[in-house]
Amino acid sequence: MKRDAIDLGTVKVFTLFRKYFIPTLFGMLSMSAVTAIDGIFVGHGIGSDGIAAINICIPLLMLFTGVGLMAGAGSSVVASIQLSRRKPRAARINVTQAILFVTVVALIPSALMMAYPSATARLLGASEHLAPMVREYLLWFIPSLMFQMWCSVCLFIIRLNGAPRLAMMCNVAAAVISVILGWLFIFPLGWGLMGAAFAATIGLFAGGLIGLVYLFRFARKLRFYPIKWSVKSMRLSFRNLGYQCRIGSSALLTEATLMFVGNQVFMKYLGDDGVGAFGIVCYYIPFVFMVGNAIAQSAQPIISYNFGLGYRSRVVATERIALLTSVACGVFIMAAFCLFPHILVGLFINPDNPAARLAIAGYPYFSAAFVFFILNLTVIGYYQSVERVRPATFLALLRGFVFLIPSFILLPQAIGTKGIWLALCLSEMLTTIVIIVMYGRATRIAQKKFAASHQLGA
């Protein structure tokens, strides 16, 4: 496989971004399609209760995906900078450590959840009515979490290797396998939620396996490197992993919190039908998240590599393109949700269903968040790419906890059930305002420094 042909330091940044963004976007959307297509099959084959049961499990997927993205983003940023400084061995060691880390992190909690599925269902907030369905789904869904994390880390590394199309194919393969098997298991075989979960697990396993085989056998710049197991080497490994996690930690926050807290609030105000309605919406949240993630990940290798070389103008140009792309994508997706809620809901369940009616009414309010949502992800991705851990984590905490949880609690009390749908919009909008304030402050400081240096020079 002849890859590594993308020169991140000299090719025009718009050309580089386009080469990364198109395959990365399709790959990310394919990853989201694995869960969404499950939902379509479950909605038509089982009903809104099946969707609600899966939605209660989705925070687990988002949490584990977040850990994978954290490790993948952190290792990719570090490896990009090391490659720009002609240190390929150090870059390979960081990549290997990231894969080992997510494997260990996935195995231990997965084993515990498999041993205690009923307790896990209760912990996730399942009602007595939904608990048996949640337990059924969990038993076949939990093994997929490790494969999902493999996919998340491998895709960062494969793109950095100069093979964004191969990264896309890992996700496309997972989605296609999940679609075919999901239809087979749910309809002809009648396996219900077990079939939906099993299909997704097999698809994600295939995608993760493709990524691992590539890194073992075919990668040139970034491939797995033997890890030493001495005390000193292990100490250095933990230090490297800690740094990678600090850089990528902002990827871990928000989306899992949104779904977990949202489930509780919808259950409180609207019952099981409310959770079903929120579940339909949450099948689309990963698509929106992956669009923002695709923009950030497409810009990341370009920004990190040129940041390592000290090419500030190329870093600024790349981020400007990413921000414009995020606004355009956010407006497009928001318009689709506002104009076609019946079609989007009807893909999952009959529009006359009580849960469907709630979702159709709530979509226009919920979609108001999407421009801010994608823009904020892009800005956080920029801070990750230039190793600015504090602002990235600060902004992620704002949108994931500081603003989001109070919005879910206070808005419904202030304006009724519309407030549940608008909670995400308020949280993301407030985060965007903070970003604008931070940017204005940084600009003023830079202008003062420039003026001071100019006076000294005079």
C-alpha cells in the first residue's frame, strides 16, 4: 500500500483540507449510521419502546467512543508534531500506547457490565417497563464497545499516515455489514433487540480489525512499535498516555452527558414516550457530532504538523477554513431538521405514534443548537491540535456540564416542555459567546504586545 503521499507542510491548506474532509466526513457519517440504521430497523420491527431501550444504552457508546476519541486525538496530535520534528520512532510508540490503553480500558468495565446487566440497566436509568429490553440489548451490545474504541483510535492514525480514504472504508465496511446483518437478524430471523445489538457488534469488529491489520502490516510512517516492559519504560508510557489524555480529554465530554441527563429529564416530564421521542432525536445527534468531529479531525493533522514546524500562517488559514465549513454545515443540518421533521421521524416509527408526535414537535427547537454545536467542536479541536489543553478542556466542561445540566434543569421549569428541547441550544450558544469573548481578549493582548514591541523598536 503506497500511502504517505500527502505533504502537510507545503501543499495549499485548502487542498489539504478538502483531501481530508470529504473521506473523513463520509467515514464519520458511516460510523453514525451503524446505530441509526439499527434504530430504523428496531423502530419498524419492535416499536418506540425498542428505540427507548436502545437510547438508554447509547450513553455507554458515546462514553466509550469519547475515550477512543480522546486517545486517538491525543496520540494523533503528539504523533503529528513528532513527525514534523523528524522523530518517527517516538510517534510510533505513542500510537502503540494509545491502542493498548483503549483495549485495557474497554475490557475491565465491559466484563463487569456483562456480569451485572440488570444493575447496569438500572444505573443507566431504565424504568421497570424498559429494563428487560435494555438488559437484552446490553448483553449483545457491550462487546462492541472495545471494537468501537479500536475504530476511533485507528482512524486518527490512518488519516495521519496519509490514507484518509482507507480510514473512510473502515467505517463504511462497519456500516454495510451492520445494515445487512441488522435487517437479517431483526426481520427474517426475528431476533429483536438481540439481533440489532449483535449486528452492530459484528460490523464494528470488522471495522476495527481492518484498522489494526493496516497498522500491523501495511502502514509506513506510523505503525505499531514493540513496547518495552521494564519499570522505566512503563513509567514513561504512563507519562505519555497522561499527556495524550490531557490533550484529547475534551472529546470525552458533552455527548454522553447530553444523552444521560436528557433521558432522565424526558422521563421525568414526558414518561416513556418522551424517552422514545428523545431517542429518535438522539439517533441523529451522532451524525451532527460526527460532522463537527470530521471538520476538527480533517484540520487536526494539518494544524498540528504546521504548528510543529512553526508555520503560523498555515495554521491560521486552516482554522479559518474549518470554521467557515462548520457554520455552513450547521446551517444546512438545522434547515433539514426544521423543514422535514415528519420525514426524519418517519424513518424510525409511524408519525402517528405518540413518541413520534413529540419528536416532530420538538425537532425545530432542538435543531437550533446545531450551528453552535458544530462550531464549538471545531474550536475545541483547534485548541487540541496546538496542544492548548486548558482552553480545550475548559470549553468542553462549559458545554458538557457547566451550561448543559443547568439548562436541562431550569429551562423546563421556566418555559415548560419546550425548554427540554431548547436546553442544548442554550448551552452551546453560551459556550460560543465565551469563545467570542476569549478570542476578543486574546486579540487585544496580541495588539498590546505588538504595540509595545513597536515602541521599543522605535
